[in-house]
Amino acid sequence: AQAVALVAEQLPEGARVLAVGAEGLRVALRERGLTVVESADDEPAAVAQGYGGPGMEWGRLVEAALAVQRGVPWFASNTDLTIPSGRGIAPGNGSAVEVVRLATRWMRRPPEPQVAGKPLPPMHRESIIRTGAKRPLVVGDRLDTDIEGAHAGRVDSLLVLTGVTDAGALLAAGPVHRPTYVARDLRGLLEPHPAVSGAAGAGFTCGGWTARAEASRLRLEGEGGPADGLRALCAAAWSAAGEAPCRLDAEEPLARLGL
């Protein structure tokens, strides 16, 4: 919806738009008074690209690439490279966007899409306006879209470990990819999140765990729930890394937590 709103803001009513994605994208464009076309030869004024699902034909990406090469504005709903599915991790809309991007790299000034969704702020701003949220919380499983988007929107975030991000990637995260809260799954929304206390020298404590950064690895001592142990490890890793990603070995403490 936000991508379509972005298109409608920049094009006059009735303008032709090449839609690349699922039927919902076409419906939303028509509802905004725009004319949906199927080919680059239909002289579209813009390309709108959204997630098309596993059934989307390769020819749709060909049409998008040809239209973008002709200089029309290019809009994308999001750039998630992957999405979780019942059978594993599958290509997301970002993978389809990359196909079109790669097909236009030969141009003197290669085009880039205007992205309406994560991690850019427009979608978060629209959500806050629609809900009237006073203390919004972004919940997601991706560091490069969900958590980065929360940072861009200056709101708190909760990372859940049920998708593409694992505990090791979380510990290695740079500043814009570090969530406010972390939980194993969505049950974390209804559970308390104990504060982490401590400092670099003495170690960081959460629940019954204490984590410290050593010369080349992270050390974890104590006992308690896995989520609390991970929170302590995050504090130690991020404190040691500062503004850079953390490169300390965390294999042993994560194995102890079963993560």
C-alpha cells in the first residue's frame, strides 16, 4: 500500500504503470486511479514492483527491466532478499528487485528504485499515523530491514529468532542492526525482558548469566533462560565492538544456550 501511495504522489491520475507483482498490487494501483499495463511497450510512466510469489513469471522481470532502461521511475515495495516459508528460506521481493537492478548495470547512470518499505522510514511513519501509536515497537526477524528500519524511524525494536537471523548474526551486528529487545519467538511480546546491567570490565549480567568479552572470544557464566543469556552476550559483544561489527568467537556460549 505504501509503495502505491508513493507512486500516486508522483504521477497524475490515469497515468500508466507497469505492475510487476501479485494481483493485490494491480488492485491497489487501480484504486488510486492509475492505469495498469503489462508491457514495457505500453509506454508506462512508471514501474511498480512488489512481491509476486513463487508463481511469478520471469517475463515480468524482463518487462520491468526494459521499462526501467527506458528511463521511467521505478518503485519497489521492499528489498527483503529472502522470506521464511514453511519449507525453508525462499527468495523475497528484494531478489526480484536485484534481477532488474543487475539488468540495468550497463547503463551510464544505472537506475535505483524508490523503496517504500523497510528499511526506509515512509512505511513506519504511515503505520504510526494510522494507528496513533505513542510508543511503537517494530517486530521482525531481519536485521537489514526490520531492525535497520526501526533505527531509521527512531523507534524501539524486537528481534525474534524464528526467521533468517540467528544468534550468531545478532551478536555480530553493527550499530544500525542492533535491536532494543530480543526473544526466541513472538511469545517474547508477552514476556518480561530483564534489563542488562554491568560494564565492560566486570561483565554484563542478565537473569542468572554474566557475559564478558575476552581477547578473541565471548565468555558466558551462570545459568538461566537462553534469552537472558543471549541478552547478556549481546551487551558484551556490542560494548567490545563499539561502532564496528563484533568478530569475537561466540560458538561455545551459544552452544551452551542451545542457540
